[in-house]
Amino acid sequence: MSHAVVLVALDAGVASSDIEQAVAHQMSPYDENEEWFRDGSRWDWYVIGGRWSHFFGEDTAIVRAHALNLEARAKERVQSLTAYYTETMAKDPKGHSLITGIGPGETLEQYLASHGNGRLSAGAFLRERHWHEGGRMGWFGMKMATECEMATGTVPRRCHSQTVDAHLTTWNEEDVAWTANFEKRFIEPLSPDSWLVAVDYHV
């Protein structure tokens, strides 16, 4: 089983008291409905915040877009990642990717790059019932075949699927590319008063 964070963008006009309901509306088309990996589905349960209740700072899983200082956040994240890397490698210079998240022989520069050099990113982005992801999340943190792959037996550069209620795009990007493009692709186009909600989702 796997957990990831999807950033849900909501219109500026949504009242703070209506955020939970608005998130439910955005998430509902992607519910597995007790059928594992049903076409178009992406979660079997979710909660606002959850493991990512500090996504935007201490005890903050919901912010207005204008409250984000992306440069300051990246700088703080790099400092945190550097401290973690330094402390971990001091205990075990070989590293253990499955335990620590640091690959054997991975340099600090490579480790930071694998985390987007501190830039804002998430496993998925959802706005106006359009779900975007770098790759389709499967069990135990592994990626699984998208609807396009299962239908055609090929791996397209991007997989698009659409229903009456929802639109889904799998970009089929490596994690580094997905992270590097996330802010420019999804965050920068938002209006300053849009809401961003970090949602912990599970498959």
C-alpha cells in the first residue's frame, strides 16, 4: 500500500469553511469504489493533511497561493535536506536507499537534485477535476501501468483519459523532471488568492 500527497487547487471564492466539501468534490471522480486500480481511479481513501499536515509549514496543510514564498521555502528545504544527508552519512557512509532514501554512493548534490533542490512538488496536482501526475502510483511506492499502457501495450509520453466528470493526465516523467517542472507548470499560473490544499491519499 502507498501514500502520496496531491495538491488540490481551489478557486479563490471558496470560503474557508467550505474547503473540505470543495476538496471532496474535486477528489470524488478518482475514488476506486472498492475496485483496486479501476480505470480512472487514484485513491481508496484520503485525508486533508495527514502525513503532510506540515506541507506548507508548521501545522499548515492549507494556504492561499499568495502566502507561498517559493524561494524561501526552497532555501529552507535545502537546508533541511542537507542536514539530514550529512547526519545520515556520518552514521553510515554507504547509505541505504530503502531505509534512508539516500542511494549507495549518492552525493549531496545528487541527493538534493533528486528532491528538486528544495522546490515545491507533490505526487499529483488536482484542479477543476483535472488530475496530473508524473506516473501512476501503485503499491509499496512503485509505479504501475496507466490506462493508456494497459489499453495499448505501449508507454506514451503522456497518457490522457477523460470521463464526463474528470480529466486525468499522466506525464510519464522521471521524478527529477516532474519536480523540476512542478512550480512552473502548476503553481505559477494560479491566481494569488487560490487555495492550495495538501491531501494525503492512499492506494
